[in-house]
Amino acid sequence: MNRFIDTHSHIFDEKFDEDREQAVFRAKENGVDRLIIPSIDSSTHQKVLDCCSKWEGCYPAIGLHPTDVKANYLEELEIVKSYVDKYYEKLVAIGEIGLDLYWSDEFYAEQIEALNFQIELALKYNKPVIIHSRDAFENIEEQLHKYEGRGLKVISHGYSSDIDQYNRFEAMDCEFLYGIGGVVTFKKSLIPQFVEQIPLSKIVLETDCPYLSPTPNRGKRNESAFIPIIAQKIAEIKGVTIEEVAKITTNNVENFFNII
Ligand SMILES: [Zn+2]
């Protein structure tokens, strides 16, 4: 059977309160036997760690999400730091972190500060970062330039920009991978065109569950078991087999996160 890794699962979310364990098992039944689980704020760090001690193949990441950067962000960042200092050996990444100008720019300056604080933390412990970017790719690029040449590894989660942005990222002295999820299956999406233009060696699979369920489940709760739907769509775009997509994307993740 193909083996897949979901690089972005919020399985701790309350939308899984009724059937969290079944969702993990359904994923495994579909070959998705490893999940990377990023937290978003102080109410979720411990939930992420609990999921990862409960189920084999679940790997934790800790971070403060940009839409959760509010007036109390300094306190939140201290909590992130305390978790990372304590659990860095277990963590596979710092995330999810980033910039989001879609929902609100009220705390934009604070988002920038939180992003930089958490990138420094990642570099201190030699961890990749999982970056969320919404309406903010150029802003992310501007921040990342400061870290060139320091061995920073970036997952651009839910990539939604174009090949020009990709080329600018690739020209930087940072290592990037691009998270492709359910949006690649949506009608009118520009992501298929993007996927066509980049090598499979730069792609990792993700659900971002419970959000962004792939077609034909669009609008319903997403879960890691749907990863093969995304892989199948990428296989069609690239003109390769789903086996090839499974093999290469899994290999990309193993090397990047050092979880072989
Ligand atoms: Zn997320």
C-alpha cells in the first residue's frame, strides 16, 4: 500500500471530539500513517502533545498562529517558548506561525514580531518552520530575507501564490517545501497550474483538517484520510502514478523533518 504523510493536521480541533481516534484509524487505513500536528495557541499546545503520545506516527509542532496574535501576544509567545524549551526533542517543527492579512491587519506589527521571535526559536533548536501565509507572501518573503544563510527550513503551508513567488523563494538561501492540499481539487483553482510547473521534489501533501476538504467532500469536515484524493489529483496533473506521488512526497517529508 502507498504510504502518505499529512504534513498539516489539526486533529486536536473540537470538530474531532466525537471521533478523533476513528479519524486517526481511518487515515491509517488509507495509507496515511503519519501526521504532523501543528498547534495554534496556548489552548492547543498540550492537546497536540497528548495526541502525539497517544498515537504512533503523530509528530508535534508548537507555535502561535498569526490570526491568534492579539493583545496578549507577548504572554502567548512566552508560553510557546516554555513548551519548545521543554519539549524540543519531541518537536519536528515550530508552527504554525506566519502572517495573515486576510482576516485582519489590526495586529500586523505584532504578527511580524511573533513571526521573528518564533523563527529565532526554530533556528536555536535547528527545527523547520511551518509558515501560514494569507494575502501576505511578499511580506513573508521580506521577513525571511533576514534569515538567509542560517540554514532555515520552511514549509510554505497551504501554498496559494504563483510561480513568480516560488521562484523568488527558491532564489533565497533558505530551504523551502510547498504544502499542497484540498484546494488543488477545487474548480477554478490556480494551484493545478502551479503544481504543473514545479517538481514533485518540492511538494508535500497536507489536509489542514478540519478545513479545506477536497472535492467531492468540499464544504464538509476534512480529515487526514482524504490525503490520497489530493495525491491522485497531483498525479493526474503531473502525469505520473499515485505511487510515484506517494513515494516522492513521503521521502521529501522524511528528509526535511528528519523523521525516517
Ligand atoms: Zn493550519
